[in-house]
Amino acid sequence: MIRYLLLIYILLFALVACDRQVEIENPYPIKAKYCQLNDTLLGNWESDSVWIFTRVDSLDSTIINTRPTYFYDMKVRCAEDTNFLLEYTNYGGVVTREFYSNNFESSDTSVLLYDELDFDRNTPSYEINYNFSSDSAMLLNYFRQLNSDQRTEIFVWLKRQ
């Protein structure tokens, strides 16, 4: 009988003493969620017109496409589902996400997009310039450095949906 009590006591002690020594936290990093934005930018926007300028330094030329078959959509939200999304659809119906961020802010002339782990917001990943012509229309432009000799600048005229 004493042996059984001793065995129960040892098992009980082992169960109580075997507490976790290491707390395993979530292995995935927490993403930065930040939105400091001009209220006029909020909402859904769609393209009215798109121009694409491609500058090729090696050829010392500029190619201007004023009728590309792209249709842009921009969605900007600063609530619980904070996000900045700029995507385009080509003539074949393929949707391409050009910019997406949960960590962004705006100035009077541009939207600065930061990496999802950049809590300090020191260096923007992208800068998108904008200019309002009215409360429901704006010109958005940004560029892509495709390689050292080629740069594409995109102008998108947007209207509010």
C-alpha cells in the first residue's frame, strides 16, 4: 500500500514538475500595419487612360505607348483591413498585382509604400506620385527600372468608382 502511494506521489510530482521550460512563440514575423493617408485617396479607383513611356538608354530613344491594353484598379483602405492595392488587367483578362502593401503613408504629392516588416518606415520600397484634378479624378505615375539601360514610366489617369 505504501508502495502504491509512493508511486502515485512520484507520478504526481513528475507531472507537476514537468512544466514547459521553453515557450515557443509564433515562428512567423508579425507584419507592420500602418496607414497615414490623405483621406481623398481612400476608396476604389479605376483607370480612365494609361500611357507608358519606355526609355532605352542604349538606343538613346523613348517609346511612347498612349493606348496600351491595360486597365488599372486601385483600392485603398485604412480600416481593419488596411491595404493599398494597385493592379492591372491586360487585354487577355490576366490580372497582375503591381503594388500591394499594408504599410504605407502619403504626402501631398506621393504615396510611399514600405516593406511589410519595416516598422520604422525609414526607406520606402516604392514611391507613387499623384496629382488630383478633382475629388474624383487623379493622375498617378510611377516608374520601373527594368535594367541599367531601360526605364519604364507609367502614367495612369484614374477616376473614382
